[in-house]
Amino acid sequence: MTYAALTGWGMYVPERVLSNADLERIVDTSDEWIVQRTGIRERRIAGPGETSATMGVRAARQALDRAGVDPRDIDILVVATSTPDQLMPSAACVVQTELGAVRAGPMDVNAACSGFAYGLAVGTQFVRSGTSKTVLVIGTDTLSRFLNYQDRGTCILFGDGAGAVVLQATDEPTGVLSIDLGAIPNTGEMLEIPGGGSAHPASPETLDQKLHYMTMQGREVFKHAVRAMGESTLKVIADAGLTPDQVSLLIPHQANIRIIDAMAKRLELPMHQVFVNIDRYGNTSAASIPIAMCEAQEAGLLKRGDHLAITAFGGGLTWGSALIRWSV
Ligand code: UT7
């Protein structure tokens, strides 16, 4: 049997901090409301010239350095993003050029905030099937460029960033042990960026109607997220032949502290076994889990052999979870 060991991890967040106090000056909101209802205190915003691809490259270089992998040895390069630099070419093609990953097959995967779980699933399959030896998976999003800073229901939630992992073939039973992906039919309109695609190509009308901005039915998405992430996490734990008490760390997508609390209760995990950094970054979409993975490792919360559960939920409405045995 071949497994996909997770041998490198890296992250990047832009320098510019947008605090709740800053948002109070832009839109009718308060630090108190944002902290109580979401757990967010500040988020990072991409600077001029920064894009999903440039941030992804920064995260990827760190991950490759850690793994000791030369970019020329990457076989497959997966970029999970719903905010590529442009519709064509893919963000992965831009990253490939920047990194000098000349042999890599580049592809984007779009599952919005669940994207990293999907990218990890795709990358793992390439390795486990014997097709590829080395895969780079990046989760990166620049949602600040698609937010309406007059809509307090969305603009306070999201931040920009990128995270990356390197997967390498091994005989040892490690890396992703089980995966669960899915989506709830007929919920696309609950969280969407309607304009700029083939349904509503960019035009003066789409601009007038603000179709290039994200819209969300927050309360509905919240309810679906709690249920889907809870069920999906229990499924990947069971599919890996484990029980929740054998999971040493849960990394949930960082969308709302109240969703994260509900997840912890559902799995009966004490909060010190649930990773939280939403206070500093807000919701970074496809980047939230790989960024959290890096910070959890840095904090000494992930040791070789530990069982880590990741779970995410987002536009689609998609969900994605995985049970990972930490490899290094
Ligand atoms: O990663 C992708 C998945 N996304 C998510 O998982 C997000 C899920 N949803 C959420 O996190 C929450 O639904 C929100 C944080 C978006 C909203 O929190 P909520 O507790 O569901 O609030 P609500 O939408 O039910 O609104 C409650 C009140 C409303 O006022 P009234 O009608 O009760 O007077 C809103 O207008 O809070 C008001 N409100 C705000 N007030 C101050 C909504 N946003 C704000 C705001 N500041 N930013």
C-alpha cells in the first residue's frame, strides 16, 4: 500500500490588519457585536499586487523548504481557491510559473471555504494510486476583493491568506486516512458571487447590480454548517477505524466561534483539543485549515502519529472533512 505522507506545511498572511475598530468606521457595526457573534477581532487584507497566487507561492515556498522538496520535483500542483487571480489561466498555472515547478500538472479546485479538504483529497488520491510521488496542495483566497464593504453581514467576516502542504509517497500508514466530501443540493444561492461567470458575464449592468460581490444568507448557512461539519467529522473518524476520544486535535474551518463551539460539544472534545485562530484572521476561506495546521504544529499540538480531524463548510453549500495521521 502507498500512503501520502504530509511532509511540509507553510502559510502566508498579508501584513495589513483590519481590526473591528477599523470596520466600525466603515459600516454600522461594533467590536462587541463582532466578537460576541463571530469571535473575530481582526483579519488580514491583501496589499496592492498581492493575489491568491502570490500568497499561495509564499505559503508553498515555506512548505517546500520544510519538506526539503525542490519545486522541479512536484508532479501535481493543486490550488484550492474560489478567488483565482483571473478566470483563465488557473491560479495553479500562475503558481507553477512563479515557483518554477516546471514538471507539475497544475489545476485549480473550487469548493469555496471547503476547498482545502477537496484539494487534499485530490492530491492524496494521486499519491495513493501510485500516479504521483510528490504533490503540492495550496489553499488560498483573497475574498476582500469580492466583499461589499457596505454589507455588514459579510464584510466583517472574511480575511485573506494562504496555506500549503506537501504530500510525498511512503509505505508507512500515515497522512490522510479517510475523507468525506459532499454538498447540499439547491443551496447555491445561500452563499455566492453571482457575477463575472458565464451566467452573468461582467457588464455595466452586473456592476450596477453589484453582482461581483459575495452575498450570504448567514443564519441559514450557519445551521447547515453546524449539522454537516458535525456529521462529516464523525464519519471520517469512524471510517478511519477510530473513535472521537482517539482524535488529539480538531481543526475546524474558522468561520464562526459559535460553529466551532457547537462542533466541540458534538464531538465531546475539550476546547484545548480544538484549534482556534479566528480571532486573528477571521474566515480565510480555503486557507483557513492549512493556516491553522501550521500554527497548531508551531504550538506543539501536532506530533508524529497524532490523529487530526479537519472539517470545513462553505459556498455550494459544500462540506469536506479528513482524518489525518500526522506524518513528521
Ligand atoms: O465559511 C463559509 C461558511 N460561512 C459561515 O459559516 C457563516 C455562517 N453564519 C454566521 O456566521 C452568522 O450567521 C453571521 C455572523 C453571519 C451572522 O450572525 P447571526 O447571529 O446569524 O446574526 P443574524 O444574521 O441573525 O442577525 C442578527 C442581527 C440582525 O439585526 P436585527 O434584525 O435583529 O435587528 C442583523 O441586522 O444582527 C444584525 N447584524 C449586525 N449587527 C452589527 C448583522 N450583522 C451585523 C454586524 N454588526 N456586522
